[in-house]
Amino acid sequence: MKYMIASDIHGSAFYCRKMLEAFEEERADRLVLLGDLLYHGPRNDLPREYAPKEVIPLLNGVKEKLLCIRGNCDAEVDQMVLEFPILADYALLELEGRTVYLSHGHIYHEGNLPPLMPGDAFLYGHTHVPRAEEKDGVVFLNPGSVSLPKEGNPPTYGILEHGCFSVRTFEGAALRKLRL
């Protein structure tokens, strides 16, 4: 199974469309969204084409392919307009014998990890900074942000397929790769 992983859309209709175009081009089976779907939050600048009302039908249009978790900018009121579940604080995937723990990163993060065993992977967003590295037997993966990247990074998303995680730009460049 091929997963496309994205985080931190923050209500950008422009980048939501780019993300969905990349999802089609990648021919991924599922789109995993790691939170912060509709709103930008008080500490972020407005993303390009900030239009949460336009993002809603874009995401609802692919609801059967989504697996989402809640970010710190997501709330119960968002669930009222979205036709797929978004309010789980975490999810687990079993991938080629490895447990992958999905979190936005505001509750569970490197300083407050969930119960993980050596060999597990922690997949999160929130920081808006791509990451793919192993540390103390745990793999840390972050697709970056599709709309508000930080630390000089371009907008990015992740692909998880055949035991390999890669962070990609919308132009197709692979920034980081890690074999699980």
C-alpha cells in the first residue's frame, strides 16, 4: 500500500489543491493528514489563498481515501463540516512488521513520546519541518508542511511505500529519504 502523508494545510485552498493534485499524480492508496486542516492559528501568518470554506469541499471530495488525526488548530466545529473523522489525537498503523504511531505533534512529540518500542516509528507534523531519521532505535518521520513550511524549507509532503519514507516537494524533488 502506498501512503501519501501531509500536514498543516492551515486553510490554504491553493496548497490543498496542490496536495490533491500530487495525491493523484503519486497514485497513492491513502492520504494521511496529520492535522491542522482548516485554520491557521494565532502564531502563523495567513497562508496563500487562505479560504477554509474552499478547503472543506476539496477534502470532503476524497473522504473515502483519508485517514486524519487532530491538530492543535482543529476543533469540534470543524468536524461539523467535514464528512470524515478528524478528532482522534493519534492513530496506529502496522507497516511491514513495524508499528507506526501517528500524531500531530502538539501532545506527543520527541520530548513527550507515546509508549514506543525499539523499531517503532513516530510520524508527526506540527513543526512544519521535514524529518526522517532514526534515534535510539525509534524512527522519526515528519512530512513538513504543505502550506506554511518553516526553517527555509519549501512546501512538502511525504510518501510511505515499500518500507521507505521520502519527503517530496510539489515539484517532485526528494528532500529526505529513509528506509524503515
